[in-house]
Amino acid sequence: MRLALIAARGVVMDARSFRFGVSLVEVASSQSAWRAQAREIEDLGYDVLQVPDHLGMPAPFPALVAAADVTSIRLGTYVLNAGVLSPAYLARDVAGTQRLTDGRLELGLGAGYVPAEFAAAGLPFGTPGSRLRKLEEVLTRTRELLAAEADLHPTPIMVAASGDRALALAAREADILSFPINAGFGAGTPEQALGARVERVREAAGQRIGDLELNLFVAGVGARVADIDLSVISAASGKSPEQLADLPGILVGSPRDIADTLLRYREEFGISYISVLQGHMKTFAEVLALLR
């Protein structure tokens, strides 16, 4: 369902209804514990259960198949490291997962950003340009291979992007474009930095912008900055928790305040799909209820 709205530039646009996902990063101790987590996500009202792609975390495809047995919501990878993937093997895994989940899979891809994970795969980390070229190769070839599977449900493809070239690739090729936490870094305020990236996406997408769903990854939710553990992001970025609190992917305030912020993001930026880190899913569920 879409709703009519007036964008910040005064142009009448269609607004998508909100969708909400949870990125499950905690390793479950057993099948029953994993399935309990999956059921909890659906019970809280979320639309998509997402699994990341990092060593030390659950393997995405078997985890999603196990979750499918006890849920009816959509399932996604957020996001696979394209830098260590083979399109042929990825297409096989995607096709198998689509069949075993009755077509509920969303395929999320990224260029990869952890050098140790490339090293573990016996591959060079390379340059931003080489990783982006590999992402494009994996996306394009995997889509071609999946299209050849006549009985397969179409698989929406999400690309996580913040750099100009990655944004342009996602705008041209993806069904869903996700803005990660660093999309708020750049010139001006964090919201201005995000707005500039959205504008680049609109320019690169051209007429297909209406078919492109925009996602925001939310790494923290709380009534106060002090309520949110931002230590990992702070160490990686060199910014204090107070500085990080202004990022669009860090939501601070009452549930009503945060809901109003997300309504504004949808109106101004066209962002309607929100992915929340697992540790904040219960807190954010209060916001979710206000946006249904």
C-alpha cells in the first residue's frame, strides 16, 4: 500500500507503507532457542527477520530456513559479504532457500568491510573500487542465474551503500537500497549528510526511483543517549556517544518522538523500511505500534 505525500521539494509522491525488520546478531544455543527468537520477532509485529553475514554469527541461509518453519514473515540477509561469494554458489543457495521458505527471501548484499573476513576466506581485502566491482559482478550474475530458474519466486535484492559509486550502483540495480549507520557521516549535520545521499540516489535512479524501496539501518534506540550502548560504533568511528546520537540511525526520545522522526524521514527522504539491531527490538516495538 502507498500513501500520497508532499515531498520536501514540493513534489507529489507516493509514500510506501512502513516495513520493519530485525537484524538477529546473537548466536542461539539451540534450535529451540533460535526458533523462539524468530517467533518473538513476529509476535512483536515485525515484517522481516534478517540475519547478518559475519564469522562467529549464525550461517544466514540455514538460520533463515529454520526460522521459516515457525514464522510467516519475510526473511532476509542483512547483508551478505559479496567480496567472498561466488555467484554460482550464491544463486544455488538463494534458489534453495526460496523454495524452502515458500518465496519469502530478500537477498541483501554489501561490498564487505571487515579485512579479517577476507583473510579468513584466503582473499585480498583489496580497494574500495575492487570491492565495489566484485559486488556489481555478484549482483548481476546472481540475478541472471536466478532468472533462469523458471519455477522460482522473484527475489528482491537489497544493496547496502553509502559511498557515491555504491549508491549509484544500488540506485540502478537494486530493489531495496539500505543506508547503513555511516550514511549520516559527511558534510553538514547528519541529517543533511543523509539527505545528500538520498538526492544522489534519486538522480542516479531516474524514473525507477518509484520502484526503489529505501531502508534505514537503526543501530540504537532509547529514551536518552545514556540508555544506548554505542561503544562499538564509537570505537570504530572515533566519535563520542553524544556525537553519534545525532545520526539518523540512532533514534533517541520517547516512542512518540521517534515515530514522528520516522514519519518525517519518510516524507523528506522516502525512507519507509526500517531495520533494527536485535538488542533494540523490544524498545522499538513501541514505536512500531504507533506507525501501523
